Amino acid sequence: MAKITRKPVPRKAIVPKKKAKPVATKPKAPAKKSLKAAKPWTPAEIHEVFSRFRKANPEPKGELEHINPFTLLVAVVLSAQATDAGVNKATRALFEVADTPQKMLDLGEERLRDYIKTIGLYRTKARNVIALSKKLLSEFGGEVPRTRAEIESLPGAGRKTANVVLNMAFGEHTMAVDTHVFRVGNRTGLAPGKTPLEVELGLEKVIPAEFMLHAHHWLILHGRYTCLARKPRCEVCLINDLCRWPEKTV
């Protein structure tokens, strides 16, 4: 009987399993300090803040140059997404030739563009200024209206525009919230809010009436020159001892 020989079955090469590389985990960023835990402002502290602003600058002025309510309205409409200095540079010559709605219409959109072409979005803004001039003549007798709703109905004018005009032209106690006021309201804890309207209503609620005529100017100037967006100048801030910002440097 023949001897049966079996071929050896080749064994599978055993490949050592690769160890899984540890997943790199980013170190957790330190949690930002929140104003929610900050002590709320007291009425006495708020009064003190605005008393200091008033003492330092009793009659603050808006930095947009204008001649009358109409030129103020135009300047504010032109200032959207532009600096006051840039607007002033363009409007000095413009307002010499067009300081009423009728003169603006006589100037015309094309020539108006030439005056304001250094300002961002100048084509759209020129169209709006001509359109609002027409509406002022046809619906308001050529005068700037004195209610928020009527001003907001004008092309290119929103709530902030209405608040600026009502305050500066007609002495109303309105609070125009631009990027500076929005930052100061939130950073200091005076009136935290997610939207400009929330900050506006919050400030109107807490600021004493005796300060409301100039309050928005004080806050704008404070945000523009002291409470800067990237590097606040806490060392020269008039209210640094009262400010609730947890990251202030003094």
C-alpha cells in the first residue's frame, strides 16, 4: 500500500496589528468670562457714569457735518458702512450746491454720484438720496418729517437714521445704536443685547432722562476713542472702575 504524503498547508503570515495612533485632542480653550455673572449696574452707578461723561464733555456734538435737517438726513444715509470723516470729505462740496430736496433733484443722480464716489456703495446711495428727496417734496412739503415711522419710510433710511435725525435735528431723547454704542452697551454690561434694538431699548430703560439728549453721543465717542474694538484703552477710561467687562486691564 502506497504511503500517502500530504502537502503541508502554508500558514498565513501573521502580521502584527498596527497600534492605533492616539487621536490628538486640542486643548480646550479656557471658557470666556461671561457678563451674566457680573453684578448688575445700580441706578447710582449709571448716574455716576453719565455724570462723568457730562463733566468731561458737557455739549457733545455728532461728527457728521450738516447745515440743516435735510443735509443731516442725507449725511446719515451716506454714512452707512462708511466713516464720518469720509462722508464729511464728500459732502462739504455737495452741500454747497444741494442743501434742500429740490436742489438735490436739480443736481441729478449722475452728478450726485460724482460728489460721493469716494464713499462705499455710492451708486446705491445716490439713487436713495434722489428718491428720498422726491418723496420729501411729494409727501412732506419738502421738510424732513418728525416721526420715526415717517423717516423710516424714506429710501435708504432705517431706525438708526431716524434716531439720529430725531435726536440731532429735533432734540428727541432717542438712542441711535451704531457699532460703537452696540459694543459699549455689551462690553460694559450697561445694556447687553444680541441686536442693536435690544441694546437701544436696554439703554433707554436704564439711562436717566436728564442725560438722554446727549447719551448716544457720549457712548459713540467713548466707543470710537476709548473703548476700542480690538484694544480698549482701559488705562484712560473715565469709567474703568465701574465697568463690568471681566477682561479690562485695570
